[in-house]
Amino acid sequence: MRMSAAEISQVLKEGELEKRSDNLLQFWKRKTCVLTADSLNMYPDTQKRSRGKELKLQCIKKVDCVERTGRFVYFTIVTTDNKEIDFRCSGEDNCWNAVITMALIDYQNRKAIEDFKTRQDNESASPGQQERRMARAP
């Protein structure tokens, strides 16, 4: 999965993040991550960017369970299908959880504005709606 020039220009944060594996032993696996305005892309290492996994912001419900220990900040991303993905980052690094949360808020705001404009355009396209609204006005 190669990132286009438009996606690269929208990179909000890039660096290392550790993801807890889903298997029984739940080891922490280091990932190279790239956060854009629309998704969090995770790669096994910096050399193999073609085999990345993409988590779209539209699939993220919230960033939850933030906990700081001596060396790490732990947090959980909850997806829209209620799947929980655990991450940790070093405490010295700018905390990924805050940057992901801000990107999610920005994405949700852009989506809400887009939905509002679409609804407004649909209402203005049907003249019967406008006349009914005017008839009800005092």
C-alpha cells in the first residue's frame, strides 16, 4: 500500500508505536506508524512500507483507557464494531494517543460539516420544502 503525494502531505505524525498482538501470548510488536488526516497506517518496520495495515478514522469510535507508567503511555483504540486495539508508546515521545484523538475529532468535525452541507443542498434542491417552510413561518 503506497501512499499518494496528497496523503504524504497530510501526515500528522510519523514514528514508532507498539501494538499488542491478538494471539494468546499478547506480545508487544513494534510498528512504524503514519497518522494522516484520514487514517492510521501501521507497517512492520521502516523497510517494508508496502505491507502496511490501514485503520481508517471513520472506523474508530474513540481513544480510551489512557494510562501512564514509568516508561510507557498505554492506550486503547475502540473501533466502531467495538473491537479494542491496545497500543503503547514511550513516555518521552509526543504521546500518540493525544495526536490520534485530535485527528479523530478533526475528522468527525469535517464529516459533520459535510453531512450538514449535503442536507442543506438536498433541502434547497426541493422547492416544495421551501414553500412548506415559508407557509409555517409566522
